[in-house]
Amino acid sequence: MSDDEKGGFISKVIGPKRRWREYKARVARLPENYRTAVDAIERYMMHFVPTDSESSVTMFEDLADLFEQAAADGTPIREIVGQDPAEFVGTFVENYSEGGYVPARARKRLTDAIARAEQEQVDPR
């Protein structure tokens, strides 16, 4: 294996993992309600959005960017995701994948999680 091949292999194996850890650290620093929303969106995307590892990491980094900026601006979660979080995710991932079939149960779980995050924002305890 040449040095170029080794470098490509290592970046494929290590690069996305390092970027994933960095993404998770960024999400962990978000206020709790934004973190709840991102975790729900992440879980939804992990199960129902087919992508390759490189575009997945980029997609999640962009999600973190969006929520970091929203948290900094004080943008309400519902203003970010709208009334249908599954539709938000579908629109969000269009630039990263071909999309996929999403069962109604998964849509409901995402919608309920966003509602909880919104409630935490309105009624922090």
C-alpha cells in the first residue's frame, strides 16, 4: 500500500470518527432544550436517512451549526423545525442524501421529542 493509499484509508477510518466526536462535543455544550431537539433529530436521521459516512458527518456538523446559532440568537426550537419536525428533517437532508422511507411511529417519536424540547424552553425547571 502506497503512502497516498494509507493516508486515504486512515482519513476514511479516523477522520469521520474524530469529526463525529467533535460534533458530539458541540452538541453536549448546547443548552439542554436544544440538545434534546438535536438528539431527537439525530436519532431520527440515524435510523431513516441513508448516507455515506462522509456526508453523514457533514450533515450532522451542519445540524450542530444550525442549533448553535439558534441557541446563540435565542431562536425558539419550533421556529427552527416548524410544526412538522419530520418534514424539517426531510428538507434538511435533501442536500445530503436521497432520503428514505420513514415509518409513522418514528415520525411521532420525533414530533413528541421536539414538543418536549419546546416545553423545556418555555418552562425550564
